[in-house]
Amino acid sequence: MVAPAGQTAARPLAPRPDRISTESAAFLRAELARQPEIRPEVVARGRELAADSSYPSFETLRSVAQQILQAPDLSEDQS
């Protein structure tokens, strides 16, 4: 099939069988197992933020509140 100049010819798509590879999942599990369960630097940062009375900022709280208020109430979904 020849397409006009500047355009590519559409190729018919042949159906492909579904495939799944667990290779990447196994890699991710192995990497996760190598990480410590408790990361002291993350705990320290969390403690710093918890002690900071200006965290999160008022603007951040307002933004999150707006998003919550605008989100649909899925507990009322009767489907």
C-alpha cells in the first residue's frame, strides 16, 4: 500500500496473544528484600516534619481539602 507524500501507510494489526512476564516482579521482590525494613534517615525526616508546626503549609492543606471535597463519594455508589 502506498500512502500520499508525508503520510505513512496504515498497517493492519494482527492480534497478538496476551503474555505476562514475572521476571521483573522477581527482580523487584529481590530488590525490596535487600532494603532495610526501617530507614533511619526517613524516620528522622518524619520526626522533623511532625515537630514543624508550619508543615504542611496552609496552601497545601487547602489544596488537599479542595480535592477531597471535589472527589465523588464512592461509598454511595450502588452499582
